[in-house]
Amino acid sequence: MPANATVLSVVVPMYNEADNVGEFYARVKIVLEQIGEPWEIVCVNDGSGDATLAQLVALHHADARVKVINFSRNFGKEIALTAGIDHACGQAVIPIDADLQDPPELIAELVAKWREGYDIVNATRRSRQGESWLKRATARVFYSVLENMADIPIPRNTGDFRLLARPAVDALKQLPERTRFMKGLFAWVGFKQAIVLYDRHPRHAGLTKWNYWRLWNFAIGGIVSFSTVPLKVWSYFGFGIATLAFLYALFLVSRTLLYGIELPGYASLMVAVLFMGGIQLITLGVLGEYLGRIYDETKRRPLYIVRDYYGIETDAD
Ligand code: UDP
Ligand code: MG
């Protein structure tokens, strides 16, 4: 290991963050200089259509500790984060958002906890400023559904902002799946975890890239990758329905035997048929969610394509 081996790696996914790059770098730099360990900032340009890349490259030329991975297109935040973590070389890796919603000043606290011997230090939101009522309500529902279904406990109100010690990073790098629900994966690897509370700020500039459709798919992805409950409930449900149907059939047969054939029954027939049809479509949809992901995984495509590296040593060279 070289003498000035990097200790802290800050990893930032960036998608159209040109208005935030300068401010972000300035604030993170102050914090890192105060901590006083050798550091790097690994920025992943996730196919931005604005001046993000130009700004990052300029920063890299001014300060070689800023390293840039430039994707060939937009791959999404989770994958950008994965690429940054793959290429970070610090003893501790700190994923953070570029929009300054995660206050860089908290990094000092994360590092202090790490020094106490924790492998993963989660930054958990005490409040969510600048987020609509609807977003907070849906987030709450999502976390409680996830909590009830997932096989492992995934901390609530914890985004991707946290500190990962090298052993946890190396474990994370072994997880090959494509549906990268990062907060689930961070929890899955285990290790000694601690929590630091903070207040989430509104975005510094620009707009969030998450609309409700994207969030919905993100939520489904999270549940599907960390739980097989949705697949399994249907057999119990089917069992329950079948039992009821059997009892009802007994009743109908006895009634027919006792009182003869009676014709009316259109309403109950329709209700039963439509209800069962609906249930079957739902189960097919659930199967589809899992099957689609199996299909995605089996294609074995690389997670991301990098167009350029700036300041990153790759295996190729
Ligand atoms: N981001 C990204 N690729 C995307 C969408 C977002 O790299 O396709 C980055 C974005 O630049 C920011 C972080 O992910 O640094 C969080 O995004 P955003 O602030 O839009 O999400 P929110 O804070 O609303 O959850
Ligand atoms: Mg944000």
C-alpha cells in the first residue's frame, strides 16, 4: 500500500447536478480536510445531459483527489452508486447524494462512530424537510410493508448516506444481483452497525429525479428482492378459498337434494367468477414480477458501461 493510502472515499452518484457540483465539492472538502485523513471523492456521472461531466472533469484537473467515472448512459442511482463503491479505494466508503440533502458535515460523526469500531454507520433521518406530505406518507407505508415482509430488518428512514468500512465494502462487492436495492443490500451484509441521526435538508438546487412511478417501481423492486412472501401467500389464500368453496358446495348439493333444483343465482355466480378471475390475475402479476427479475438476472449483462475514467486505476491498466 502506498504511503498516503486513501482512508476516506466519498462516493457520489450524479445525474444532472451541474448546479450542485461546485457547492458540493466545497462543502465536502472542508469537512474532509478537518478530519485530516487522506481522502478521495469518487463521482459517477450517470449519463447527465447538462454540464455535470464538464464540471467534474475540471474539478479533477484542479484537484486529483476528485475522481470521475463517466457512464455511457443513465443507469439509475443504485447502479451509479454500485460503480462508485466498486472503484473506491478508501478504508471507509461514504455514499452521499450530490444535492446536499445529506449534510456533508455529518461525515465527521460517521467517521467518529467508525473509529469506535462499527463497520457500518447508518445516517438515519430524524426529519424530512422539503418533502411533500404525500411523499412522507408513502415512505412510511413502504417502510412498514418492507419491515413486515423482508427476511432481514432494513432500517427505516435511512437512505444511502452512511459509512461502510472496508470489510463491509468487500462483502457488498460480492453481491452480483442486478436489482440493486442498496439499502437492503447494506443491511443484508450484516456486520456491526450503528446509527447516527440527522435532519434531512431540502435540495440545494435542481429537481428530484424521482417521480411516483419511479418510486413505485423502486418499492416493488425492494420488496421483491428481499421477500418471497408475495409469492407464497397465494397458496394459503387458495387453500382458504377452496375450503370455503367446498363448504358452499356441500350446502348447495344438500339443498338441491332436499328441495330440488332452483334456478336463480346469477349474482352469486358472477361475483364468484369475477372474484376468482381477479385473484388469478393478481397472482399472475406477482409471478410476473419475480419472473421478470429472474429473466433480467439470467441475461448476465454487465451492471453498467463506463465510457471514461478520470483518475481511477482500473484492472486494465
Ligand atoms: N441520481 C443518479 N441517477 C439517477 C437519478 C439520481 O445518479 O438516475 C443521483 C442524483 O444526482 C443525486 C442522488 O442520485 O445525487 C439522489 O437523487 P435525487 O435527489 O433526485 O433523489 P431524492 O433525494 O429525491 O430521493
Ligand atoms: Mg435528493
